[in-house]
Amino acid sequence: MDFLDYAFMQRALLAAVLVGITAPAVGIYLVQRRQALMGDGIGHVAMTGVGLGFLLTWSPVWTAALVSILGAVLMELIRWYGKTRGDIALAMLFYGGMAGGVMFINLAPTGSNANLTSYLFGSLSTVSESDVTAICVLAAFVVLVTLGLRRQLFAVSQDEEFARVTGLPVRMLNLLTAVTAAVTVTVAMRVVGLLLVSALMVVPVAAAQQIGRSFAATFAIAVAIGVSVTIGGTVTSYYQDVPPGATIVLLTIGAFIVLTALAAPLARRRARAAAGGDTTGDPAECAIPGSRAATDEVGV
């Protein structure tokens, strides 16, 4: 545990824990909405915010958060209104975000491609105290939204038409989900990196779905996986001198493979229990795939 003697590792571990909580917490809604790659798109847009931060000598975390939120809102507007040319508009937004980031950071007096690389793939030694403060504030927002509005967000993610009939403000909730995803990308970029953050938002959820039998169980398992792999990847990066973002993503994929292998025997056990008339288990065997039944289970 000698790594805890270093201030930069303390900051990195705190950031890693927050990333491990927030990324799957938002990702579970994106997976249900079939927008698994949304985080990747927002990550591209956030590059412009990072470059703008260096150019204006502001905190890149806050400028990336602002630009990411703007990009997420534009993505939702394109999804609503850009039915015919939406894919082209999104492509221009993503590639424009990447190009803007490279351009701004090279125009900045203190910027360089090396600075941009640490944001693209994560870097332990560059997590500053101001970064940790910003990450804590942004992570608190993500947790409040994903837990406080979990019933409403889940209902919209499962069946927008049914949610609209029940009186929920579907468009506002969709917009809030996009904004929360943008904030999560900003939270994760110092540890995982902008180009890899989408994996941490999606893969832990996919892994948890292999064994989770309800939304609440899947949510908890996904967050547990996220925290475990971010801490494990950060510590491994310190001892082995390997990139933290890549290490975390590979550990996440490893967790998915392990849980997928365990899912088959668990499914057989459940099938035998069901055949034997055992109804003492979880009343909602798998609440995530269904829409109306799943919504009923979480109390919407």
C-alpha cells in the first residue's frame, strides 16, 4: 500500500472511484436506450473543450464539461429533428470536435500534443487538486440525477411512448440523460481518457446484465464492477507503468468474459428451480428487457 503515500495517487484513486460509480450509473440508461456509443461521440466533442481550456488558460475540466453539455444537447436536437440527415450532422459534430481540440491546443501558448494525449487516454500523474474538486462536484450531480430520477429515467429508457402516456416529460428527461452523460465523460477523462470512457459506461452494464435479475440488481452490480476495475486499473498502472485507461478497459472486458461464463450455469439453475415450482426467488426474474413490466417493478 505504499502508493497511498503519494499525493498524486491519492487524487488518482479518488477520481477513479468516482469514475467507477458515475460511468455505469449513466451507462445503464444509455444501454437501455440503445445509445451505447453516445459516450464515445461526446468524448470527441469534449476534445474541443479541452483545447479551448488550454487556449483560454482556464481549467480544461470545466471547459470540457461546458462544451460536452452543448454537444450532448445538439445530439439530442439532431435525434429529434434530423431524421433524414441526422447521421451526417452527427458525423460532422464528432469529427469537428476532434479537429477543434487539436487546433485549439496547438494554438495555445502552453499546449502541446502531449497535453492532449493525457486527456485522450488518461494519466495518473496529471490529476491535480483542482481536477479532483471539479470531478467531485460533477460526480455529485451525476449521482443525484441517476439515483434521484431513476424511476423516471428508467421508464423513458424502456418505452418512450408508454412514459409519455403516463405523463412524464419525455423530451426533458432525454435531454437530462444526454447532459448527465456529457458530465460523466468529463468526470472520467482524467482517469480513463476521452477515447475510452464509452467502454466504462457500457461494458460494466453489459457484464452485470449477464447475472442481474432486476434493474436494481443490475445497477448495483454494474457500479461494483466499475469501482473494482477503476481501482484495480489505477493500482496496476502505478506498479506496472502501463496506461491507466487501457488497463481499466481491459479489466472491464475481462469482467464481462468471466460473468458471461458464469451466466450459463446460473441460468440452468434458475430454469431447474422454475421447473420445480420454486417461486421464492426474485419476483421479477429479468426486469430489464421488458418495458411495461419493468416500469411497474421500479414503481413508475
